[in-house]
Amino acid sequence: MCDNEKKNASPFMVPAEIDQYIRRGMEQAKELRQNRSRNRWVRVGSSLVACLFIFVFIFSVRLSPAVAAYVSSIPGMEKIVEFLRDDKGLQKAAEHNLVQNIGASGSTGDVTFTIDQVLADEKRMVLFYTLKHPFTDKKVALHKIELSDQTGNKWKRVMSWSSMESEDPVIQNRIDIVIEEATEIPDAMTAKVTLEIDNLEQKTPLLIDFAVDKNKFKTFEKKVYPVMKEVTVDGQRFTIEQIAVFPTQTEVSIRFDPANQKHVFDFDKLRLEDEKGETFAFWGNGVPVRDNGENGRVYHLESIYFVEPEKLILKADGIRAIDKDKLQIVIDAKTGTLTNVPNDRLKLTALRQVDDVVGMDFSLKVPPQDKHSYISLGNDLTDDVGNEYDSVQASSSSTDDESIQNYSMLFKRKTNKGKPTSYSFPLSSYPERLQGTFSIEVK
């Protein structure tokens, strides 16, 4: 997704801990086998179009004083106030009593993980957690979480969370979970929590049982605003199909004309604006978009459920897109050169092939508006002999020249169908845009 990864890293080298990274990546990739998302660390879920870099950055958006006062007045809720700053929709959901106190914990050694609260509806669930540890010289983080129902079946959903390790003795954060169509939250669940200490995955996971009271939100039925308006920008057509509104998020369904010559990656600052000029955009973490059948996507924005605007305008400041015949990146495995690339903005600076591990580095020249916006180039690597690969690690970094960004990707080959002579992957995003933007009334 996207302009949301700002993880600085040194220029890519095959790390000494390569086996550790591969083990970690392989384990995480198991959760993504059926539907692959683009995510550096956490890969749990399905049908994502935009990159899912796991992070929960708290934006400096001012929290509504009324919401802050309301939430802080509820016992045990004071600590989640900070985690609602970046999402006006969640603020309103909390104000309407949709947050549930849980307080379920598990411990291993001296480390304790507590699921403090849950905020949920039929489309999204947010888990607020606390991680406590006594170490003064070690960094601790959430490595992985798996949810199962009361029968032991895994509840496989798209998840995102912060993997930033910390030496702080008390770490508080949240886990964002997308709930797909025709799927219900189990009444009782078990969270299998795996931690990491100093970048090492811990062998013994924590098992934490907790329940979700669905009566909290089942009376809040979704609101649907049919739109069916066609938009044309720079010769490319797409249809705004509908706006579906839930207490935790607003969903904008857009379908792209298959006859378009260009592939649309993403919209710059896609947002809804009401009659008062108030805007509702993606909240900055979690899952910004998902696939919706062939040529369709659903974009997640802040909820307008409790706002009920009289007028709504859908806007975007730009549209990232390139010609469909330039979508595929092809690399000559023998010479380490690019044989198919959109333009000279993207350069391959290194290609490493060691046994079944493939690492590649790129430099990307970006326009001024993208100097501080990092993307996912792609992670679905294939080769000319039909081998399959897992994406183990990806990173981006800035350079002294702000117009140049470095990208590094590490893959593990899963099959052994022979030595490839070329590699290829479809771009997930690219800093090329259509000429023009759009603003259309949807309500």
C-alpha cells in the first residue's frame, strides 16, 4: 500500500542470520499460501492489492476531547486513547460503546502478553495488547499471532501489527484484523502468540483464551449507498460501484475497465469529504485495500457510520498507473541485468544467487512528491523454468540523494525444477501517474 513503508535500512547484503530469516519467512509464508499479500514481516491473510507492511504508527491527529474523555472514564480503557488518534471512525465506535474489556493473559518465563480490549464489528476487529518483560538489555516484540475457534480450527484472516522491537519494559500496541465477507467472529477464540527476543523467534508460544461479545455490534447493521458512476481519467475508465459503511470502516468499491491500457496501482490520498469539508481517508495502518473479484477492489477508509453526512464527495490527488505491458519486471539471471522494466527510473544494482536463496537490490528514482513515500516493488517471484519462491524479507532505505530510494528483496526457492536463466515478478506499485485526478459526488 503504497506510501506507508518508511523502514530505513542499510544497503542490502545477505545477512549472517540468513537461516534465521529464512526460517522466519517460511513459517510466516505458510499463513499466506492461498492468498498472497505483500508484507515485509507479517503475512497472514488474503486478497490484498496494496502492500501490507506491518506497522502501527500513531499519527499526530488530534483526538476528539469528547472521545478522549469518554474512553478515559471507562476503567481499564485509558491506555487505548493513544491508539485511536489516527482513526476518526474508531473514535466514534469507542464513543458508542463498541470497545470490550478482555484482560486475558499468558506468560512464558518473565514475559507476559495480555489482550486488553477488543473493538469489533462484522468487518474489522482491533485487538489492543500489552507486552511486559523485565529485560534491560534485550529487545522484545510480537513475532506472530494465530487465532483459532473453540474447535481448534484456525481463523485465517488478514492481520497487521507492529513488529518494531523495543527495550521498554511495557509495550502497548494493537493488531488490526480484516474480516472477509460471509465470515463471522467466533464466540470464543484462542490466540497463539509467538514472541521474539533480540530478533530470535521464541520456541514456546503463549495460548490465550478470550471471548468476544457479538451483541456489542450486531445491532449496527451496515449502510449501503449505491453509486454506479463512471470516471475517466487520462483515458482510463473505472466505476465507483457503491459505498458500504460499518462502525469500524467505510468501504469504497471500485471496478476498473478491463479494456484500460494501463494498470492502476493505487490512488494518492483517496478520501471522502462531507458537506462540512471533513475528510475520511485510510487511517494509516492495517489493510488499505482488498481484491473484489476480477478487476475490482474495495478501499478501506475511516468510518462515517456515526457521522451520517448529508453529502459525500470521493476525491484523490493522483492515480498511480503504468502501461500493462510494462507491469512485469524481468531479470537476466546470468548477466544480472534488467531485460524488461518500465523505464530507466528503476535499476538493478545487485543480484545474488546462493543455492536456493535469491537476493536482489534495486535503486529507484522518484519524483518530488514521492521522496518520503516508500512502496513495495513486488514479491511474487517466478522464473523461466517454473520454480516457486517464498518472499522472505524486503526492505527499503533512503539515500543522501532524496530522489533515490534503495529496495532489497530476499527469496527462498521452494522447488527444484532446474537452474533458471531469468526471474520475473509483477510490480506492486510504481511512481508513475495518470495525467489528472478526480472528484465525484457519491451521495
